[in-house]
Amino acid sequence: MSGTLHLRPYQEDALGAVLGAHGRGVRSALLVMPTGSEKTVVFAHAILNLLRPGERALVLAHRDELISQAVGKLRDVLGDALPIGVVKAERDETDAPIVVASVQTLSRSARLERLGGGFALVIVDEAHHAAAETYRRVLDAIGAPFVLGVTATPDRGDGVGLGAVFEEIVYELPMLELIGDGYLVDLRAKQIAVNADFRSLHTRAGDIIDSEAAGMLLAADAPATIARAYRQFVPERKGIVFTPTVVVAHAMASALRSEGLSAAALDGTTPTPERREILADLKTGAVQVVANCGVLTEGFDEPSVSCITVAKPTKSRGHYVQMIGRGTRPYPGKTDCVILDTVGCAARHDLMTTASLFGLSLDALAARSVSEAMTALVTPEIAPPVAGELVAIDVELFRQRPAHWVPTGTGRFVLPTGDGTLVLRPQPGDRWDVLHVPRHGRPVALATGISLGYAQGVAEDHARATGGHALIDRDAPWRTGPPSEKQIRFLQGLGVPLGAIRTKGEASDAIGAAIAAKAA
């Protein structure tokens, strides 16, 4: 069986590792892949490959957003091959061949009994939660012969290991690799010094006590410092701020608004309609920055976000990865994601920072470039900040060359390639089509009705496969030369004004936009 979303090379490797583990008799396997790598596509294909006629699969998730995402991606892959049921709150579709269920709902005895048995496969989404009592109760009751966990962060901040749930990690994919291959965007860090000494903070359950961190940040007037840094260094970027408490989240939003930025705050008590409205405004740009406490760390996907502000001191690698992972997804025209790191200058060395995430010493960062070490470049010693002085240090992390997507003004994006033009065409419901428009001939659909991030990946994979590396590189030297006679004639034939076109790159962009406008 095959789905509508074809696997990328690394996803094929991951699926092969899962199938191999199943064939070896492994009963519970863990798949570790970064945020943005489309783990759901891999486990959907695992369902296609492992289920035999008459068998059922159960997907466990712990948040409504994750349930919705899983259902949507499963439908993308499975099409109409297998019906999908949902079990959460008032929904109780227990008879479907594939059931996507809330673990909180199934942890109730009555709902678990109604679910019944016969599951040959259980998928645990965000599997770093699987050691929790609720998950263990459900997994023990189901007793499936094969359990597959998927997560970006196999390490838990509370020190509780996953070895009691999963026998082995069968596949692990580093974030660096996906950044280097262009499936995730480049990262740059800017360390913002706040007038606080994090060394006095205490730890509980393996991580910094949030209330202590909040008190220290507020006493240091960190929201005002961070807001000034945002306006000064990334004023045009759409962003998310992570904070330790609700009070700090709302203080951050207020400080950002005082700097003239459109900002809102979210927390666990925000009513669902208001929350949806705020996130919809973030999507459209009506709200530029959303500060949140414990809401957007998992299950949130807005690829146009290009700045993550970490205003939550943490010792947890997993929690830090989840935060910055909200900004690594690709989006047409997005070249990188900036991490505003408020704890990077701290003397307390057990706090996670963007540099420490990749296991580098300060000496190593100072000695070599990111492209050489595939890590961070330069984190010099920083003197304690003077009150009122804004201190920031650039930490450039990766040197990936992003593709040069061109907005057309019609909602479409185009990418000129060696054998024509690639077009991302929007459809209702945040779905996208990928069209290849050859130089001579009719448009061909490479994919239809998929998410924007996956559509962009399909298009860029096609460009690489057809030898279009130099053409899609936004920094390619050829783009700076004057327009060719052939380009000028082509643009004149399309009726495109030539007045604003000064370079060969601009001419290529204009040709692509004109072709996209004419594509079906």
C-alpha cells in the first residue's frame, strides 16, 4: 500500500529501522527525530506496512492539537485505505481500524474498557511522556505485541528513564543533519544579558523552580530588556516567547506592546476561543509576538515564526529542544530562525543555552566556525551587564543556503529551477498543491492537498534531484549580474514591466511569478 505523502530519504531510513526492529522481535521501539521532521508521516507508513487485514492500530497523544495533527497526517498518508476514529471527551469512535485517542480519556477505566482490544500496534506520540502513570496504565491494559514511540526528545527532565517502556532506540536523527540538508531552517542565536544571577536558583524534579525564576526575571525587569532587544534586533520577525509563569508571560506581552510591537499572552487558563483567535492572528501577522506559559511547547505548528525568545531558564535539554523547535520549520522566504536567549550569559553552566544544546565548550565555539564544527561560532566572555545597558552577542549556528522562494502577491510561492518553475498553490484548510511548470508544456502536480512545510520539502527535493542547486540558492553569484537578453525578451512576451528589474536574479523572480500567475 502507498500513501499520498511519499517518504523523504531520512524517513525511509527511519521506517526501515522500525520494520527491522519489528522483524527482530523487538516489542517496543523508540524513534527519535527532530521537531519538523514529520515523524507522523513515518509512523503512518509504519501502520501501512505492519498492519495485516483485520488488525487495528492505536495512536496515543496527550493534547488536542497533537490528536488533530495525527488525524490529518494519517489521512494524508492513508487516504481512504483505513477509516480513522477519535476517542477524546465526547467522541468515542472505538470501532475504527485506526483509533487516535487522548491518553487522559483512556486513563479512565470506563473509556478504556469500551475501547476493547485487538490492537496489533500502538503508536505513542511525544513518547517522552510514556513513563507517566497514565500512559503505563493504558499500555499495560492494551497489551499490544508492538509499541512504537516517537519523540524529538528522549530525555526527560525529571530523571525518569524511558527504558521501562521502550527496549531500544531504533533510529535517531540529529537536528544538525536536517538543517544541513535543508529540511529545517538555519539557526542563529543572540544572547541577551539580563541583570540577574541565575546561580541562586534552586532545582525541583530535575529542573529550575519556575516561581523562583519568575521572581528573578521580574526583579531584574527582564521583560523590558527583552522587549527592547526584540525591537532593536528582530523588529520585523514573527515570534514566540517562552516564560516560566503566567505572570511573566503577560508582563512580556505588555513590555513588547510598550515597544510598539503587536503582542498577546497565552496560558493554560486562556479560553479556547480566545486562544484560537490569538493563534489565528499570529498566523496572519495581526499579532506579531505571542508570549506563553506552558501552552505552545508541544503540538503547536506555525512555520512562519522566525524568532524564538527563551525567557525560561531550564536545565532540561528536552524542554529546550521543544522550545526552539517551534521555529525550525521551513516557510517560503524564511532563511533562518533567531533564538533570543536570555540565559546564555549566565554564570550558571548547567542551564541550557543554544550553544550548550549542541555539546560545545566556549573554547570550541571561539576557535572555529559553525560550518566547520556544525555547531556554534563564538561565545566570548561577557562582562556583567550594566543596568539599563542592552547587551547582545550574535551566535551564528549553521551555514545552510536556503532556497529562494518568491512570493507572487496572489498567495502563491514560486521557485525557479533548471527545468522550469515550481509553484506552491494554496488550497482551503491550510492545504497546498505543488506544481511543476516546465519551460514548455502544461503544469504537472507533484503533490496535492498537503501541509505547507511538506509541500515546500517536496518542491525543494525535486529541485535538488533535477540539478537546480545553483538556481534555487538565494545567494548564488549569478543572481547579481545584469538581466540576459533572453530574460528580457521573455518578460516582454509576458507583458511584465522591466523598470524595476536590475539584476538577473530579479528577472528570474519576475519570470517565476508571472508563470505562477498563469498556472492552472
